[in-house]
Amino acid sequence: MFTLEAILIGLLAAFVVGLSKTAIPGAALIAIPMLATVVEGRLVPGASLPILMTGDLFAVTWYHHHTRWDLLKTLSLWVTVGFSFGITFFVVVGTATRSLEITIGLIVLLMVGLQISKMIQTSPPTDHKPPVSLYGTTGGFTTFVSNSAGPIMNTYLASLRLSKEELVGTSAIFYFVVNISKIPFYLALGQWTEGGRFFTWESLKYDLIILPGVLVGVVVGRWVFALIPQKTFLLIVLILSGIGALKLLV
């Protein structure tokens, strides 16, 4: 795990995470497969979680005043339902499966396609709101199983026509709370179920080594964020969500 190649991959993945947390939501999906080349099984969500939480801390500090708390209250119930499905999945199956990745990828592509079609349509926008139950449950399940709820939650928030500041601020609080909530469940599942642990001393040492990548990423991200126009920002979020979904499929 501590080879030069593994460290360089981890630093790049950590940089992408930092960039995604403060400028380009959804980019972190690229980082998860990168870390999966260094660790495997349950260590993939386990090793990525501390890196994601470090980025969350900076995003919350800088953008929390843009948070749409009303949206988070609505989401919280359904995310909890998704968590319960995720716990059941790990108890029954043990680790993530290929069929799960394909299912998530197809769902995300459908959501992204619908949202892009709405953005390019010439008719006036309607007040129709996306089904929070679907997004919340699917997002809660996906983030618990693989730390890859970005395409789902970002597509949902983008569909609400939030400003880029509101989208980043709301997602920052959402992921910070959700990621902290995973820790006791990961520890319990690693201790009492088959499939291995989510955290090891080696994985935590690895996280510490690649942590500087997150710090560079969040600083660069904050600078880049101010330069991105609103419409371009939303398109980037949706495109990255679609790419993440395609990666799950192939």
C-alpha cells in the first residue's frame, strides 16, 4: 500500500476530492475508482471516508451560510431509509457487487438525462419537483455502500434550480453529516459481519500520507469556484454525474 505508485495515486485522488468539495461537486466519483486500485473490498469506502470528511470540513467552513436547511430536513428521513437498506445489504451480501453498480449507474443516467432535457427545453420552467423519496433513499443507500452518491444528490439539487453557492453549501452539510454517521455502522459491520473491516491501521496511515492532496485541492477549488458561471457550473455537475454513472456501468 505504501509504494510510490500507491502514494501518487492517493495524492491525486485526494486532490480531486478536495476540488470536488469546494468547486466541482461530483468530481470525487473519479477519486473512488482510483483508490480502488490501491485497496479493495470494504477498504474502498473505508479508506476514502477520512479523505472525503477532510474535504467536507473545509466546504462546511466556507459555504455553510448558503445551506438550504429546508431541503436537508426533507431529505433526512429518506436518507435514513437508504442507510437501513445499505446496512442490510452489507449484512446479507458482505461487499458491493457488479449488479449493484450497474443498477446505480442506470438510475443516475436516467436522472441526468431528464435534468439536461429540462435545461435545454424552450418552454418556461414548471414548479414540478423531483421525487425526494427516490433521490433520498437511493442517495442514502449508495453513499453507505460505496461513497458514490454524488451523481444522485447533485442531480437532485441541480434540478431544484439552486444557485451554485446554495448547491455547494447544501451538499457540504449533507455529506459532512452523512459521512460522520457512517463511522459507527462501518465499525460495527466490520466487527460483527463477514466481509472484512472497513478501517485498518494500514488504511488510516495511508489516509494520513495522502491528506496533503486534499488540502491543495480545497484551496485550488475555492479559487476556481469564483470563476465558474452559474450555467456552466450546473452543466459540469451534470456531465460529471453522467461520467460517473457510465464508469459504474463499464
